[in-house]
Amino acid sequence: METTEIGNPFFSEHILPFMLIDTGFSHCGGDYIIDRPRCPYCAFEYILSGKSYYDIDGTVEAAASRDLILLPKGDRHFIYSTDADPCEKVWFVCDGELVANVLASYRLTEMQIIQTPHAEKIFNDIYTLSLDRSLTKSEVFRQCSGLFLRLVQQAATAKHNIELQLCDISDRIKFAIDDSAAFDINLDTIVDNCFCTKQYAIHIFKEKFGITPYKYILRKRVNASKYLLSETNSSIREIAQILGFENSHYFSSFFKKETGITPSEFRKKNYKTEGLR
């Protein structure tokens, strides 16, 4: 299969936080090979079909359909395809302080292949924007920077979910508790998602963290209670609702049992009058 590429390079004298350098689609056969010894830009590729091969730290790894490939700035980008399994991919090349800062914030600073099933639309949207001649380059870059952030968030989430599945059950339970937006967390639901018995989950959690999951949940509710009582002007009733208690009476009983004083007494001692929301 002969390699064909459709690119849309940008030439800009303006230094902006996010800048597209090039975007495009590639149909890659056995004659496709890229070797950039020290690439001055960051590149993102998304495999639509077939396979593409990447040298990552001296090891050749294959990327297939729905894989996102991050090729960091300053690294060697060595990429090739074969006639046996030709590749179709969409890609963009970018640069700017926002790119570096966002990737560092999400700990995506190394070359890697990440299965990211829903990323194709973002790549297509970036390519479509790059073709819109009714927009200035600055506006294209501005809109694409938002899409770039969403793409990195998707990639980071996908990578984290894969890593989480490789963690032991105690770490997965702790993350589920920490990640929950609710404070009245149902341990049974968390354990079901870990595919183990409740008794086993409690045992290994306590063995690792020195506390049962239930006590850990209680500690988080107490800490949240203390924050809301001392740092906000929410009423006791409102705080009880935020923390998932049936009413303020149950909340007050819980708080006194865990701390030895009532919410009102705690607030009187710790309430901060400045900077309240």
C-alpha cells in the first residue's frame, strides 16, 4: 500500500499558549516511516484502523484502532507501518506553554500509547477547525486549546482506569471512597465493583491502612463536617443535607459521638469570620 498524507500546516509568527503546527490524516503502508531524532513539537495521533508501530524507549510497540499516541516534544519520534496491516490515522502537531503545562499537570510527559475510545471526535473537530478559513489563526488556536484540554483529560482518565485495574483491591476501594462526590457512601456497591466478598475487602483494607473502610468513610465525614462548620456560614441543617444525613438531629448525634462535642460547640470554638463563602 502506498502512503498518502493530507496535511494542513500552519505558519504563525505569533507566540501563543497553544499553537497548531500541522493537522491531517494519513493512510500508511509499508513505505511509511518517520524518524525525527529530537522533535521540536508535541504530536498526537489517533489510530482509526490497522496498526502503527512506535519505538518507545528502545522497544517497538504497536498501536491499533482507538489508540491515542502521545509523542512528546524533544523526544525521538520513530514511527512506521507495514503492508501487512496498513494504518489509517488522524493527527495534529502542537506547541506552546499551555501544551507543556497541561501535560505535566496530568503526568503525561512520556511517549505512550493509551486506549482512548472516545477521542476520535476531538481529533476530527481539531482538523475541521484547522480548515475553517473564516477564522483567524488566533481564534482557531483558542478553540483548539479547549479541545486539546478535553483530549488530555480523556487520555489521563483512560490511563488512570487502566492503572486502577492493576492496583490491589484495598487501593481500589480507597480510591472509590476518595473519588465519590457523596459522603454517605455505600460500601456494598464499592465492594461489588471489586468482585470480592465484603468480609475480604474489609480485612485487606484494614491490613493495609490500619482502619476499616467504614471507619475511613466516617473520618472523611467528620473532616468535611469540621471544614463546613469552621469555614462556611452554612446552617447546621444545610450541612446535614450536604453530608447525606436524614436531618440535623442525626447529624448532631453523629458529630458528638465522633468528636465529643456538638456541631454548635465546635463552630463556636472554630468559626472563622473572614473569607467565608
